[in-house]
Amino acid sequence: MTLKNRRAFITGSFQGIGLGIATALAREGASIVLHGLSDPQTIAKAEQQVLAAGASAVESHVSDLRDATATEALVAKILSSGPIDILCNNAGVQHTATIEEMPREKWNDIIAINLTSFFDTMRLILPQMKERGYGRVINTASVHGLVASAAKAPYVSAKHGVIGLTKVAALEYASVGSAHSGGVTINAICPGWVETALIEPQIQARVDKHNGDRVAGIADLLSEKQPSRRMSTPDEIGQLAVFLCSHSAHNITGTAIPIDGGWTAQ
């Protein structure tokens, strides 16, 4: 259990990619701090999943990351009971519309949650990582941090911003610690299509089109963007996060790593 005695805070982790990352870290023995906006039943299910995976402890926090003051209070509460070794910024929202039709409040919300909240947690948590000479920040970006799609202006802007923020932070903390301590690294993961509940309606529509053949339906859905025509799973994203937390990854920092079946290779 390579992350025993490590404590990980994952935003947006009651389901989807965030829960996949939390579960993968839990398998390595990490103590898990879950976070998001959800109902008690979903939260309890997430806690059970990470405990069953092997987490040494689990706690959950509900807060709105659009509120910087609330985020400061949240991080202070989390740090009051111990340091954070691993920060995974994963919270995100989406709304699709052309620029001329995009509601201004949707721009504000997407930028606040998908980008500004990453800055807030990093500025509050990185200093205590620096003190110990070990820390891992893993930011969930997207292929849309590397390329664009129509009708996603705020999302694409935020995800490009996450990659830029990741690079700046990586430079600022690159010399912290040593190979022995593990250093402080900051990286971004850039998923393409990932099989989550959020996109299940899109999957099911294509499955129905192919007479119930799920593999064919997914291949049809992905054919426009992802050459592999295979989706990733949240657990696969989590496995990359585990590697980035390892001692072997002490010199991997400032990267944006696609998991996109060749999408951004085109």
C-alpha cells in the first residue's frame, strides 16, 4: 500500500472521475477526504466505496466552490485535523451553448468552479506541502484544455486555464524537497470520453440506435472525436493519479497528460 500514511483531498469526488480517483488512492491505503455537493445517500455510498477499497479513513465535506470565503473555511477545517499530502482538483460543471447564446451567469459559474476553485485550493494547500518537502497536486483538466470544441467557450477557456495554472505552480515549486522526500509536483490529467453517469444518456441514445449493442453504440458516439472508439473508466484515470503520487514520479511536474484514445494526436 504505497500511500499508507498519506492524506488525499479530492474535490468533486462523490461520483464520477473524482470518486474513481479517490477509490484508486484508497486502494493504496491513503486517508481520503471527499468533497462535493450531493445528497446524503450518494455521499454515504461514496464513503462506503472508498472504505471498501482500503482507505485508512474517510471524511466528507459539502461546500460550494464558487464561494472563495467558504473554500477558505473548508480548507482550514480540513487542515486543522492534519496535513494534506495529495490534492486532486476535480470539481467541474458544464453548459453547452454558442458564445452569443451563452448565459453570462453560466460563464461565471464554469470559470469559478472549473478554474478559480483550483487556484484557491492550491494557494491554501501548497504552502504546507512545501514545509514537508512532499506534495502532489493533480488537476483534472480535459482534452478541452488542449483543443477546442464549438459551443463550449467557458469550459474550454477554464480547462486551458487549468493547464496554464498547473505549469506556473509546477515552476514555482519545482525545487522544493528532494528525490528522497519526493518533492512537490503539480500535474494535469486531460481525459477524453470517460464512462460516467453524466454522459450515460448520450451513450444510451447511441446504444438504442444500434439495437442494444453497447460497444457499437459507444464506438458510434466516439467516432467523431476519439480514434480508439473506446471510453476510459474513472478507475483508469485514478490509476494514473496513483502513479503521479508515487516516489518514481518526483521529476514529473508541469505536464498535461492526455487519456483520450488519440483525440489530441490528430
